[in-house]
Amino acid sequence: MLVTGGAGYIGSHAVHALRDAGRNVAVIDNLSTGFRFAVPDDVPFYEGDIADSALLARIFAEQGMGDGSGAIMHFAGSIIVPESVAKPLYYYENNTGKSRGLIEAAVAHGVPHILFSSTAATYGVPDVSPVTEQTPTQPINPYGWSKLMTEQMLADTAAAYPLNFCALRYFNVAGADPQVRTGQSTAGATHLIKVAVEAALGKRDAVSIFGTNYDTPDGTGVRDYIHVGDLAAAHVLALDALIAEPSRSLTMNCGYGRGFSVLEVLDAVDRVTGGRIKRVFAGRRAGDPAKLVADSALLRATVPWTPRFDDLETIIEHALAWEEKLPTLRRSAA
Ligand code: UDP
């Protein structure tokens, strides 16, 4: 089993989940945004780019993948929406183009299963809630398109070759490994829970609330925050589903099916820490929907997924624990 982007936030949690489940796992990561410390020392680590087809061939050979066996969990890619607006061609290369090469390598070597890290950004600004997999996909930025185009390549490839795939569309991923082995480490975070725990720990002065007049109960944006550990567990289960039914491909939402507003998140952080984060009311951020909540019925019906951390305060506690550990890791990695 090869994990691309296994040194990144979600990828490294998947690596731990696979290892905890007793699976063989190797990682390829170019460390452009990932961290070597996020990957356990006993996991084979290939520092390189998924665009390097010779390297992929070597990894498949060394890991005993190909000729109808093995699988790829594909996380490698860029994830910053405003950056995708400023540099669309980079996103279409780094996310879409390189995924095309990876899929081609899987076909060429006979790796039969691909699990793909997709996103609720494929839905754009949906006018329904909760969002099902049948909700029209209408991305509003190159990031969402770059992921949706990869889903399309996977679907077309699965129709033409002996390969099946699962695209998991993530809602708002947050938290960290409960054992504090990995977490969200990239500097300059923009995601609400990461930003809020940084503020709670004094790494920022305040949290800006982007929009206070949305059509939501308290006027701030509502999101479906899913614990990264539950998300990683869903990946392991989805992989099993791909192996069990090689003729079936899947596209599934990953969320809990309930939402919290920005104010509810900040209040929960305050409850966990006993402090008071400074709130600054700011204007809306371009492209933000009022509410984005997953209908996760398909995932729950398809795999025996029982979330363990569907609790906002637990998500925040784990995010805080990682945030407290991070400076030590950054120092020793420097
Ligand atoms: N948000 C906010 N302040 C921040 C970061 C985010 O008010 O510093 C809001 C944002 O407008 C949205 C929600 O929090 O309503 C989640 O945003 P995030 O960037 O975490 O994820 P997104 O839903 O954009 O993928």
C-alpha cells in the first residue's frame, strides 16, 4: 500500500491508521508542505514527487505492488483555495496533471485500487443542506475543479481498465491524532479550529469572524467539522470495501452530518481552555457558503464506520494537544 502525501496532515493520520490496523504501508512525499517527522521511522519513506514515474515504478517493485495487487491512497496535492485562484495552472498541474500521471502508473503496473482525497469544494456553494453525493458539483474555484477533474479521470479510467476507486469528499477536517503522534503542522494556517487554538495558546492575538449576517441561527458560517482520526478510519474501511468489491467504485461524503457555527466553535474552545479568545468581527470571505453540512448516509451504509470522536470539544482538545507539542518538533526538525 502506497500513501502519497503521507507526510501531510490527513495523509500522516491515514498512515498511522493503516499501521494501527496492521497493514503494510509506504509513503511518497516531496516534503513541499509535509514533514518528515509526521511519518513513523519504521515506515518506508520515499522522498520524491508523484510526477516521477521511474520512482513510482521502483516503489511498486520494492513494495510488491502491481500485477493486480496493492493499492494507492492519494493525498498529495495543494489545498489552498486563494492560492488556486491566483495560480490556477499550478493547481491543474500539481493536483490534476500529477494525478493523471499517478493513475497512468497504476494502470501501467496493474495496481488495482485507488483511494482519492477529494473535497466538499467540488460542490461549490450548494443551495441545499445537508449535501448528498447527488447534489450537483459546481466548483467555484480552481482548487475544487482540480479535484473534481481528478474524480472524473478516475471514473473514466475505472470504466476502461481493471481498476476501482473511491473518492472521499471531505468536509471540514480538524483535530489531531489522540495519541499526539501527528497533527496539523503547516505554518500560516487558515482553518478555523487551527486558527482558534493558535489564538488560545497566544500564538495569535485574535480570531477574525468572517461574516456575521449569514442566514444561519447566529449569523456566522456553519460547517461540519470532522475529526481527522475518524476520517483516517473511514479511509481504511473504504479501502477494504474497494478490495472486497473490485468492480465497484465509490464517491462518498465524509462528515458527521451536523454543523457548528463560527461562534459555537470559539465558545467551545473557550470552554476547553477556560480562557477567552478575542473575537474580531470581519467581513465575509469571498466564496464562503453560509452552511456546509454533509449527508453521510452513504458512507455509513457502505462501510461499518462508527465515529469515535464526534464531539466538538474532543476535536478541540486534540487540536490543542498537538498545537502544544508542535514547537518542540519544529525545533528538533530544524
Ligand atoms: N472562519 C472564520 N475565521 C477564520 C477562519 C474561518 O470566521 O479565521 C470561518 C469561515 O468563514 C467558515 C468557517 O469558519 O465559515 C470554516 O472556515 P475554514 O477556513 O476553517 O474552512 P472552509 O469551510 O473554508 O473550508
